[in-house]
Amino acid sequence: MYDDNNIFAKIIRKEIPCKPVYEDEKVLFFNDVNPKATIHILGVPKNSVINLREFISNTDKDTVKYFFDKTLEVIKNFDLDKSGYRLITNDGKNGNQEIPHFHIHILGGENLGGLR
């Protein structure tokens, strides 16, 4: 069950500030406050979904495509399409998902090495 009090829901509602790099009525991309790379951007859809499975299952296909199109736009705006990047989503306890709202991490701007 979705928790309306998770930190991303509060950020989407503007109850907690963030440093957005792109926002519209459907999506929000913002800088991570605890970056793991030179560029570390979080992307969240504004609908109430816990993980990737729920996002794909409970969201219309146009909105899913829109989210990933905007993800690619953000990647291009930071020139990560030229230098390379890592796209991560965590799901569940063993996937180390800390916040129960589907989100992606876009990491780049440096050589990220092997998986950490």
C-alpha cells in the first residue's frame, strides 16, 4: 500500500524543498542531496506508485513512455548521452529500496567503475 507520507510524496507536494532540474505536471527530476557521482539526479513520476512493477502495471502506457522520454531528455541535457551514465532503480528489501515511491537514479559525469 502506498504511503502518502514518504519523502518523495512530500517533495512532489512541495512540503520538502529540492533542487529541480526538470519538472512538469507528470514528472520531477532533481539533484540527489547525497550524490554518489558528480551528476546524481533522481527522477520520480508524480503518480502514487511504490516500485517499477507497480508503475508499469498501474500506469497508462503513454505516461510510462512519457516518463522514460523525459529521462532521456534529462540525460541529453547533461551530455550524459555522449559520456555515458548509469540508470538505477531499486525494488524491495533485497534491492535496497529505501523510499517506497518508484524512482530512478541517473548517475554520470565521471567513470563509475564496476558495480558497487
